[in-house]
Amino acid sequence: MEGYQEHSLGGRVFQKIREDILSGKYKENDELRENTIGNELGVSRTPVREALRQLELEGLVTIIPNRGAYVTGISRRDIWDIYMIRSLLEGLCARWAAEHIEEKQLYELEETILLSEFQMKKESGFSAEQIAMLDGRFHAILYEASGSRILSHLLKDFHNYVQAVRKDSVASEDRARKSIREHRQILRAIRDRDEELAEQLANEHIMHVIQNLKKQGYEKENCK
């Protein structure tokens, strides 16, 4: 699947449609017309059809015979589940990163935090979009630093699934500043090769996001 997604024409179309769904360009129940998407991407219907079948396997699209393909997307329940799973796996990732991280990755994590802190000091006000982008970069580096291809791939997918929510999670200046401080604490523990502390801090970091989700009603929907 990974090779398919990265190298084939259908794989590149798959990634583009997937990104458009997860970013919110396509909304739940929107119809995905093969001709329209093919024209937009400059490809025939065949790779689009191939991509839509793969997206159906991933649960992001529903294909109804003789009617077409429709966006399923990521529900609020899915988002809640993803963060609950991440609250366990992010800690494992940080623990392994404390063991395997390379100097270059330490530098990249530090650079990302410094850029985040710079964003917060702008006189014009911080950009939640930029902070969310840097947050994604921090976690992506951390995933690679774990030394586990499987864990990295899994967490990257989860991170992509909730990209629309990630921006909301740092929309307030207070939460954005706290998130950056938490990143710095995680980095310090990893740099000190303190595996247990790195795991604890990374788990707590995701739990703080979950607390924000509760305020937005995700827990209530989860219990229905």
C-alpha cells in the first residue's frame, strides 16, 4: 500500500483527494465525480477511480453502485477515538525517540520550537494556521526519531486525519503558548535521554488536547 501511494499515478491522485477530504475542501456527503476530479488534476478517469476505491478501503469514501462516490470523512466520534489512541502511542513514540534520536533531529525539533515561539511574539498577533503547521512539523520529526517505521506511519496517518481540528486546538493564544511549552519539555526530556519522563510528558500533551475536545462536546458524542 505504501509503495502504491507514493509511486503510482493512482497513488498521487489518492494522496491529493485524501488531503482535500481531510483538510475540509470536500465535506461529508459531497459527491466525488470522476470526470470533475480528473479534469482538475489533468488525469483520466482511471487513476481517479483507482484512488476512490483505495479511499473507500480507508473509510473516507463510500461508493454506491450506479450512483457514485461520496465523502464519508472523519466524524467527531472518529476524532475522539484518534486522540484517545494517540494519548497512548505518542508516549511510546517519545520514549523510543529518547533512545534513538539523532543530533540532526534534535536540532530540527529545537528549530521548530524557536519558530513557534517567534510566531507568538509577532506584534500583528499569532497565526493559528502557522502554529498548527509547526505543531505538525514537531510531531512529524518526533515520529521519525522513534526509529520505528510502523509507529511513524501509523501516527502520521492519525495526525493527518485530525488536521482540521489541530488548528482549532491552538486557536486560543493561551493554549498555543502552553502547547509550545509542552513541546519544549518533551524535547528536554528526550535530549536528556530520560525515556520515562519523555513518555509521560508526551502522553500528558495529548491528554490536554483531549480536555479541549471535551469542552467542544466530543466526549458527549462519543458516549451516544
